[in-house]
Amino acid sequence: MHFALSEDQLLLQRTADELGAQLFSGSSIRDALAGGGTLRAQAWKTLVELDLVGLLVPEDHGGTGGSVVDACIVAEVLGRYIAPVPYVGTAIAAAALLRFAGGQERALEHLCAGDAYSVVLGARLEEPDTEASVAFDWIIGARGIALSPDGMARVHELSGMVPFADVDPLHPLCRVRPVPAAAAASEGSRRARAAAWVGAAAFSTGLADGALRQAVDYARQREQYGRPIGSFQAIQHLCADMLVRVESSRSITYGASWAVEYAPIEEVERLASAAKFYAGTAAIEVCEAGVQVLGGIGVTREHDAHLRLRSAHLFQAAFGNADAPLLALAGRALDTV
């Protein structure tokens, strides 16, 4: 089957990229760490005004009625710029829970209006099966979303907040008073979980793509022995391997994002688990290789390479680490034997 983005999706991609370049270029990301959340609030407001936050929300609830592919397009671009906004947590994972699993539909309208909702996960960022206690992609004032024991998505007023320090300052985690939760069991909740997996995969793909572009640009400019370091085979091979990982992540992620809405649930979970595993692992490897190409400057706190790598580790761990989706599939396969 031939897969390509439509004209509207290419326009969405260009729009998101122009927005990312405007808001997150230069030193803005590092400045955001000391800005008290100003950039985060400004960027989120802009995403809301452009109707990018409500892409997964049906039109009768104030959204644009877009697809999971549309949301992943935006997530990838935001990952490329390490955007400090809770897009995956709110616009994809929370919206998918409310849309596919059902629940408090008014929350979808509030989400489109700009209210932030943090998906509440287990203590190790895994899918909770009895209670959830860590708000992912948290911002001050966010309410929590979790799959309740009755199989519906529920909104919770979070309390007892204790932010985690130094995990990923651009995408904070916050320990909260535990709320009731359950693992995905119905088809709707399983599709919502798959949407969260591919959303994290799309953001991870963007992180890797940004690391690749940064490494290539640096290799063209940095000189050693009177020549750009990009002319050396060792650097070329590193960048070529990075490119293969990025393009493979992109292919599997968009294939899985399309399947979330249109394929049988068993196929959805197979593809989404592969996307989560591959893109999450690839992002860490590509970001590490990017630091290697950058050399000494890449390991300084003044450079944003360490922020990109930290985000890659966080999004690999979110919604279950790299092994969790594969273990879920393995368990289901063994149950049928």
C-alpha cells in the first residue's frame, strides 16, 4: 500500500514547522528553563488559537475532527524543536482517552479551549492497573485523566503535588495523591492506549530528527585539520546511521497512527507497540550519536543536546518503557496458545 501525506496534512506540517521555528529557535528553549513558564504558556496559547490542540476532538465537541495521523504530524514537529508544551500528554493521550474510551465529554470542550489535562500513570510511568500517582507532561493547574475501574475515562482534581526535579525540565512529571485507575480492556480504551503509544513515538521521531539536523549542520561548519568534520568518513557513517533510524521511525510511526483509527484492534496494538518500541529506542541512540558528532560542546549544559536526550529517555519510558508494549503482545499471544 502506498502511503503519503495529503495536501492538507502537508500544509499542517508546514504550519507547525513555521510555528516551531518562530517560538523555539535559537536560545529560546534554554531561556525557557529560567523563564518561569512564560514560553510554555505563550506556546500553548498559540497552539490552542490555531486549533492544533483539538485535532483529535470531534467537531461537535469544539474540536477540528482530525485524525491520529494529523496529531502525530504536529507532535513530530514539536519534538524536533523540543517544544516545552504538554502536547502528547494533553492533545493526544488525554484526548484519545476521552474520545475512544468515553467518559466526561465536557472535558473535551475544555481541552479544546486550552485547559491542560495530564494523563496520570503508574509510579514507573507504566499503564496503571489499580491506582495512578504520576502526572505526565504536567503543568500547574492541570487536571488528571485516568481510565477508571468501570472502563471510562475520568477527570480528577489533582492534589498533593510533588514535582520531580531534574528528570526532564521541559516536560515535567509530578507525583500526586493516587487516583483509582485500571488497565485498558475494552476496544476503545485499547485504541486510546495505542494512540498514546504512537503519540510518544511521533514526538520521539521528532527528537531524533532534530538531533540529526543539528549534527549535520554542525558537521558542515566545524573544521578540523583545515576541513569540515563532515568530510571525514567516521562522521559520515554516524550521520548515515542516524538518518536510517529517523526515517525508519517515521515510517513505522505513521503507519501505526493510521491504523489506530482504521485497523482491527489486534493489528492496531501490533503496529503501535512496534512504533513505541522502535521510535523510543531509536531516539535515544540518535540523540547520543548527535552528542558524539557535536563533541565537547555537546556535553555542556549551555547546549540543548542534553535536553533533547533527556526528553528522549522520558518519552521512551512514558506509557510503559520500551519493553512494555512488546510484553503486552507476548502475553496476549501466549494466552492463545
